Amino acid sequence: MKTSDFDYRLPSELIAQTPIEPREQSQLMVLNRSRGSIEHHHFFEIVDYLRAGDVLVFNDSRVIPARIRGKKADTGGKVEMLLLRQLDTAVWEALVKPGKRVDIGTRLEITDDSTTGGVKVRAEITGLGEGGVKVVRFSDEKLLLQLGRVPLPPYIHTPLADSERYQTVYARAPGSAAAPTAGLHFTSRLLEQIKGKGVQLLFVTLHIGLDTFRPVREEDPRKHPIHKEYGILSQEVASELSKAKKEGRRIICAGTTTVRIIEQAAQSQPSLLEPFEGWVSLLALPGYRFRLVDAMLTNFHLPRSTLLMLVAAFAGRDFILHAYEEAIARKYRFYSFGDAMFIT
């Protein structure tokens, strides 16, 4: 298995720059693994593929205003930070640009417009991580997040008029640097329709961090240094998932982040799931045996990414790449603001 096995060519015009309105009007590709079939629908038609007794699991993490502009205290040189993972109170791992000459001990200042006015928050680089990641300690975390902006992925170049459009309608727990994008297609009305059909809705939390922004550079993906993301799966959710599995009801995950946390929690004993709180480091590659997930909703992922590899592990590499070819031919919209896929 090689990273290049998960490559494909995408015309740049298919990278969605703005979200579809309303959310549920995006396209939905439905893949049936047992039949090897592909169907094409709109997302609101997902209701027709759900049945009473199904359990639909969502990631309720909320994107924080993690893009911070500032300047160096000594030279006034502009810097921009992307907060990736919280390590402690007011201590974060962050990507800092430009990264040259931003070493341990470098002091930064964050103001309202990053160039004028009084200093609002002070910061200091206290550590260096892999891939240019810095450890940054801030003087006031609450005020820092008031000064930040919700970040968009680097492949989106069109400004977003309403930052809430990069949040799911059920986002609750602040902590992510990127949205769990499979959930962006749901509206409150659609969720009510799904509940009305007898589908149980459950919520876990996984704060999305660095790996969303980092491609796999190793030719052997098993050598890729997966970065941990913090997750919470409550006792109530663990009990409901265990009950559903015992009763033979389908467990459907909205998004690869949801898959990762419940599959990690299920590593020891999937039939009697325990509550989980901690770092999630699951890397699901082809050959991985899924213990809980019966079906998943997901967007179309970047080539050579761990997310594409996870989906290929679930549905089969050849089937997924064939589906991607068909999506490109039919001009589906790709990535965060793009269309969705339902794999059963």
C-alpha cells in the first residue's frame, strides 16, 4: 500500500468556494457496498435511506475563531497564527506564518487590527513541534478568541459573509480548527424529519486539529505521524451505542471524525462500549476492521489524505476511486463546502 494509491486529479473549478443554500440542497451520492451500486440524489433525500431504529451519530464540536493576526513585539513584523490544539489553559499548538525567525522566546502582540492601537493580548513562543508547529502561551485566552476569526481551509479563497455557515446547526462544544463538514448539510428541519422517522440522534465531540491541514507526505501511509485530537464520548452515548449494536440496529456516522472517535472507543470491547475522554489517534487504512460503524455520511476528500484512506478502508479503494471519477464526471462539488456521499 502506497500513498500514491489514493491520488486522483480534480479540476480546480470543482473545489466548492461557497456553500449551497439551503444546506440540504447539496448533491448526495449513495454508495451501496454489497451491490456495488451508485445512485445520485439531493441531500434532503437522505431521509429515504434511513429507517426506524437507526442510530445517527454526530460530532457537535464547534469551530473556534482560531485565525489570529498579530505582530512581533521587537520588530513589528506581521504574523498570522492558526490555533490547532489546546495543550493547557491559554497554551496552544499553532501554525505561525511567516515561520522564519519565530523561535522559542519570540514575543508577539495581538491587537484589534494587529497594526495599530494598544496591545490586547501578549504571547510568547515556548516550544517547537514537528512540521513548523509552535507552542504559544497567551496572556488572555478569552480575549484572544474575541480577536480571532473563524478559519477557512486553504483551498477556499472566497470570503464567507456569515461565519455561522462554517458551523453545523448543532455545533455546541468549542474547540475545532475546522468544521466537521459532513454535518454542514443538515438543517434543523431535516433533523426533525429524521427523528420523526424513528431514527435516534446521538452526539459525540471530537475537536478537529492539525491533521485536517496536513497531507500525507510519507510514501508508506503507515509511517504518517497522525496527530491526536481530543474527544469525548459520554456514558449515555456509550450505553446507547452498545444497546444498538446488541439489537442489530444500524450505527451511522455523520463524518469521518465521528467514525474515528467511536471506533477508537470500541477498540477494546465494541459490544460493551465504555465512555471515553482523551486523545484520539486512530489511523484507519485499508485492512482496518470496523467494529461499530455500519454506514457513514462524508464529503469528498482531498487526494492522498488520511480521510480518503479511511473512507477507502470502509468501502474499498477501487470502489471509492471509481465513485470519485463519477463525481468528477457529473461535476459534483468537492471538499468542505462540497457535496456529500452516503456509504451503506
